[in-house]
Amino acid sequence: MIRKVVIPTAGLGTRLLSVTKDGPKEMLLIFGQNSNGQLCIKPVLQLIFEQLFDIGFRGFYFIVGRGKIFNSLLEKGAKVTT
């Protein structure tokens, strides 16, 4: 069974420029549901990660562009390889 996933996050988000000029598109806040089914607001990358984790994926590989660092993921102990 496949337990690894590649998440492409590179690029400047120019097609979403009206909403991404203040921050990276990966951190764009959207509505989602938490584990209790309640409505919440989370970054899109977090929702994607949580949903994939919930269905069994354990290896996550992020394709990032130059200068993009996910500090919040690193602070939580994520391993980074280049």
C-alpha cells in the first residue's frame, strides 16, 4: 500500500495574486471541518496534510521553490531533506 505523498507547493501564486500578495498561497485560510465535525478556519496546506494523514499517509514530500521555508512545520519537528 502506498503511504507516501508528494505535495507540490512551488510557484509564486500569481494566478491568485489578489489574495496571495500578503502571504504564500499554501497558507491561504479556508473553511474546513475539524475532527469533531465543527467548522473551522485553517491554512489550505494544513487541511490537505491532515486529510491525507487521516487516511493513512505517513511520508510527506513537499516540492518548494527557492526561498520558501515552512517554519511552522519545522518547529513541530518535521524532517527536512534536500
